[in-house]
Amino acid sequence: GQIVNLADYRPTDFVLERVDLTFELDPTNTKVEARLIFHRREGVDPSAPLVLDGDELNLSGLLFDQNEVPASQYDVTPESLTIRDLPAETPFEITVTTYINPEANTQLMGLYRTNGVYCTQCEAEGFRRITYFPDRPDVLAPYTITIIGDKAANPVMLSNGNFLGGAGYDEGRAFAAWFDPHPKPSYLFALVAGDLGVVEDTFETMSGNEVALKIYVEHGKEARAAYAMDALKRSMKWDEERFGREYDLNIFQIVAVSDFNMGAMENKGLNVFNDKYVLADPETATDQDYANIEAIIAHEYFHNWTGNRITCRDWFQLCLKEGLTVFRDHEFSADMRSRAVKRIAEVRHLKSEQFPEDAGPLAHPVRPTKYREINNFYTTTVYQKGSEVTRMISTLLGQDGFKSGMDLYFERHDGQAVTVEDYVKCFEDSAGRDLKQFSLWYSQAGTPLVTASSEYDQASGTFTLSLEQMVPATPGQPDKLPMHIPLSFSLISDNGAAATPSSVTGGEVTGEVLHLTERNQIFVFKGISSRPVLSLNRGFSAPINLQFNQSAADLAHIARHDTDLFARWQALTDLSIPNLTQAARDARDGKEITCDPALIAAILEAAGDDTLEPAFRSQVLTLPSEADIGRELGGNNDPDAIRTGRQAIISAIATAGAQTFARLFDDMQTDGAYSPDAENAGKRALRSSALAYLTYAEATPARAAGAFAAADNMTDQMSALTLLAHHFPDAPETAKALDTFLTRFDGNALVIDKWFSVQATIPGAGALDRVKALMENPRFIAGNPNRVRSLIGTFAFGNPTGFNRRDGEGYKFLAERILEIDPKNPQLAARILTSMRSWRSLEPQRADAARDALMTIERTPTLSTDVRDIVERMLK
Ligand code: B3K
Ligand code: ZN
């Protein structure tokens, strides 16, 4: 793995005009014939050779305009094919033949087999594992695909674009041909073949085109694809209404496969999905599963315009398609569900995943400037922070201004491979606004820290807000410039109404947004007749850490009165943090743990307020996680003390609120058949929160065991099972419930994954032995990414006390697993290893043990580039 630098970008010497691929499928020996038409780009040195990328390839034939190329005219290795002495201007055809072995492809990149189905994954650099090719996103061409395969084994043979035709090919084989007229980069190529069931529907686009919609799943699972189909149709409609984007082929296909390295892939017209994000029914999927399916179906569909029609010039620009498409899927879900609750979930996710990345050794800008392994840059920073950056553009320009910029982007760049600068320029041009300082969000890593303090002067009716910003140093970026930080705000009066100042000085203010652009800035609000309470960074308008020592009374005031429901949740969170961090310190020091009655009162007030939507109240009852508390503590962390402290705070709330929780548990019943809609899901969430608090108060498994037995859907069943397992791991009720669950769902791998996860996250030092024992379970398949993630990934990412054992055994175990997985599936290994990214914030004994484990990995000579890149950056 060489380091690739953004600054070294230059266009290819040769322009690819057309691609014609023929696959003769065979499980271990698939023949790939690639006919590529090129011409030399104008102005390029006539002696420059054509260099094509490969990865573990074997060249079996090479033709130039159908004539064999003499050996003296080319050089070939498994990684590249260089052809010399090519014509100066005229187009020519290169025909490359390779044989590949899909069955032996355990990396799941390129063409591989999953449950007897041929399937591809080409992003970022998987196409070069299929044939020699200019495998980079700025090489766009129309593709014609012919698939030839055993008739009986492959009744379904799919690729991108529109179906041209198919029939018998010879005695035992059939063929199918596809043509994709939209020029695309190789990473969007897909091929699927095998014996699959299908669910069909149609969609009429806004200009009246009928699109055939097909979702392919394993036979017998068709009924579980209904919700995905519904989500797809809603996505297509929404993109027309919100962004004016219409679908552009006569068919849109989704295939669900059971071995997949990530969530899903947006190949043109042929999305390939991890079946976890397609299959759902009330018996087997939770409300969260349904919400994920809706979001991911939408995300991949939205890529058709943001990613496919307009793609990235190079992989440094990844946020151009990912951050933007996440923003679009967030907006979609917000429109389908409760906007405030959706925003709370987004911010929780951002803080628990992206903030630690930005504060640790793997921190990098939303647009990185160098990489060793691009697969390691499909990060929460590129995706989630990238989405927040687009959200800020929308905040700066307003929804209409944002829409105009997007219109210009689609108009100006359709069919192109572009950069972040091209994208930002569209907003600058359409809004007539300079976004130079704002663009630092793309280049400066680290979460900005904004420190606020305020003062009110009754005599002059003046409210003064002093702000200071600091962007922390990150790897390779010791010094930072001040950023343009849009802070949504409201001044809330005594009576709860918003106070409107007669004037504001000290910086730009647009509507309800303060623009913090200097290191230090003082905003002065005049004409404020009584002391207001400032609600700042409402809606999380900027992805920052805000330090603003507001009193418990002020926070409670915001929690009660802000018209932005998100801000009310944020205030309650801010109120809980000092309690939780103090509790962790007290637990560490063996002191008595106490909880501020103001926190208990504020939480119970919101939880018991029937005018508020149940999903919101459930969010209020879900305190910051153990990892969140660790982040707030900032270093020298002891996960056991953090947990003990947090448990004590929960118990205090549970005891004080027992009556409220008993009422909620009874009231929050959903009637009629299960429906995954937001309202019903919200009721289930609040009921399950109430159940958890009641269980803390009652300190017996009886109620949870009863809820488990009574559950008639997976959501209720899982929440009861989780409570039992995490709270009473050794109770006979728990053993019985785990057993009942296993018996009931045995054979349904996705549900058994939940059974693995719930046990992998049982807190405490005993978790490791449990995980080791579960690895011996025949249902655990070490080669399947979903199994590995649900058992080992969940343990490392989601069990702070179990994984971070003081004796370091958790880290040792993980290092062994990484070294086992790496030779087969480096992407999966590298991803799971990032669970240790915050190791430096642990107390010294654990940190030392973590370092030892990382060094064991680092010392292994045969590491993949993926794992080597991660481990070296983590130790740096
Ligand atoms: N674009 C893909 C991710 C590909 C990851 C490659 N290692 C899925 C998505 O973000 O939509
Ligand atoms: Zn994406």
C-alpha cells in the first residue's frame, strides 16, 4: 500500500469510450472478456503507455483491435497491465481476457459467491479484481454486459441498466444481456446471478415513465421484502418532490445477499444489499430494523443522482456523494417520521461514533488529503460529519437557497466526476455568498470546542454573549484556523416566550442564526426587558462541543419551554452530564453517589407529559451512554466506574419515578396489528423505557420475564430479553428466555444475530468467556460478516465493561480475532479493529494492555494494508 495524495491527482492519459464485458460464469473459473474502446486524450504525450489496474489477476489473453498483442508491447503483473506503442489519436479496442475464482474470494470484493449466488462488490477498488481496467471514479463509460451461465443454476442473471434480452445459449447454458446508457465509473458496476425469488412492483415517475421495481431475495423470503419495496416507492416519490430528481432507467433492482461487507451498495440500477437491510416482518424485525431498512433503501436510491449521475473525481471527494446522500436520507426519514426524534437519534449517533473518531488517532478531515487504503476512509467522519457540513450549508442558505444550489449542482455537473470545490461553488454562485471560510469544515479535522458565557444587564436591557472557538490539534494538523460556525439560538423569557432583541451587534446574525467566525466574538443583544435564558446550538446547527455553564434552573427552563423539541432534549442531556460524570468519579473513589433532584424532576416532568410524543419521551429517558460519559470525562477512564455511576443515577430516577413508570407501562399499549410506523414505534419505545426503569426499581426479573412472554412482536421481545440478559444475567428467567428465543428462531440467521448480540453485550468481566463459548456455537459462521459483527463486533464496540477488562484479556482476544480474520477479509478486520480507537483515554493499566495488544498486531509481518494502516495510525 503506497500513500496516495490528493495533490497528485491528474486525469488519465486515455479516455475510455465504451465497455463491453462478457462473463462465462463458473463457480471456480469464470471467464471475463473485456472489450474496451479508448482514445488518447488530446495533448497527451504520444509515447505515454496505457496503464490498467489489476488485483490478484492472471492475464490469459490480450488483443489490440482483435489482433494478438506481441509480448514485447506489454508488461503484466497481478496488479497492473501496461501497453505501449498505442496510436496517437484514433480510437482503438483492447480486449482483455482473465479467469477468476469467485468461490475462493473471501474478501467479498470483486466477483464472489454467497449462498450459491454470484455477486459483485466493486466500490472502491474491487473492479480491478475482475479485469484489468482504469479502475478510478473519473473514468466514465456506458457498459454492455453479457452473462453466460448454467441454465438451471442461474435462472436470474442481472447487471446494470436496461435488460436487452436473453435466451438459451447452448445445451446447458443461458445468456442475458444488459445495457447501461448512463456513463458510469467501474465502482458502480454490478453483476448478480443465481436462483433467487423476486417481488415485483412498478413506479410511475413524475413525467409518466413506468419503472419496473424488483427485489430479489432467497426463495421463501419474498414476504419479508414488502416493507423494503414500500420504502423504495416512497423514496422515489420523495426525491421527485423534494429535489426534483426523477429515475432514469426502465428498471430498478435490489438484490439481498447474506454475505456482505457493509450495509448496501448503490450500483447503477442494481443495488446490492446486506439482507439485514431488506428483510423484515413483525415476528423477526424490530422497529429499529424497519427504520434502518427505510433509511438505507432511501440512501442507496438517492445515490442515483448524488453519486451515480454526478460522481467523485477521485476518492478524496468521497464525502461529495456520501455526506450529501446521508443528509438526503436524514431529511427523508425526518419527513417520514418525527423530525425532532430523528434529529435526536442523528446527534446521538454523531456524538457516539464521529466525535470519538475526531478526537482520537484516526481523526481526519471530511475530505482527507492522503490515504494508504481507501476502504479505511468509509468513516463516520466522511459520512456523518460530511452530512452535517451539508446541513450547515442548508442552515446558512435556508431551505430554498439550499434547493437552488442543489438545482444548479444537478444542472451544471450531470454526467461528470467532480470535486468538493465544484459542489461548494454551486452554492456560492446560486446564493452569491462567499463560502471560503466555511469550507474549512472540509479540510480541518477535529470537533471545534465553543466556549460560551453570558451576562445580563437589567438597567440597559442588554444581554451579552461571549463566544470563543478552538479547534483541537489532530494528526498532521497541529494548528487550526477559526471556522465559520452557524449557531441557531433563541432567547427564552421568564414566561417561556421567545424574546426578540431590538438590535444585535458583534457579528452576522441571520434570522435565528448567529455566525461565529472569529476566535473570540462578543454578541450584544439590546432591548431585552428581563433576564432571558439562551438556548444555543438549537437543532445541533453545528457539530461542535459546546461548553456553556448554564445553571440547572436555566437548563430546566429550556427543557420546559424551548419550541425546538431537540433543544429540550439537549438541555436535559446537558443537565444529566455533570451528574453522570460526578457519579463516575465518586464510584471510582468509592464515595457515595448522589443525583441532583433537579435532574430527576426535569426528566420525570418530560417523561410524564402526555402532550409530548412518546418517542421523544423515550429519548429523554435514555441517558447518555457509558461511552458518552467516558467522552465527557475526557481521559483516565475506568469503564467499570462509569457504569457503576450511571447505574446509580438510573436507579435514583427509577425509585423516584416508579409511579410514573408504572402508569406509562400500562398506558403505552398499541392496539391492533403490529405496524412499524413512527407513532406506534414511539409507544413501544416509551413502554420499554418504562419497563426498564420499573425493573431497576423492583430489582426482580419478574416483570421483564412477563413482558418477554407476552410480546407479540420482535421489538417488545428484544427489549425484554435485553433487559433480562443485561440486568439478571444469571437468573433462571434469563436462561429460559434465551433458550425459548433460540428454539423459536433457529434457522433464521438474522434473528440469531440478535441472540448473539444480546449476550455479547452483557456487562461485566464475564462477557469474554460468554463470547468465546458462543464462537463455538455451530450457528456462528466465522466467514460471514454479519455473524462476526453481531458477536465480536458488538462485544468490542458495544460492551465497555466486558471488553475493557482491567486485565486486558478483552484486547488480547480481539487482537487474536483480527489476526484470524485479516487474511480472509481485511476490510472486516480493519473495521472491527477501529473499536479500539479511543484506547488512549483509558486509565493507565487498561491503556497499557490495549497498547500491548495493538503492538502484537503491528508486529505481524503478513498484515493486510487495511489493518496495517489502522494499527499504525492508532499507535502513532
Ligand atoms: N457506497 C457504499 C459503500 C462502499 C464501501 C466500500 N468499502 C454504500 C453507501 O454508502 O451507500
Ligand atoms: Zn452511500
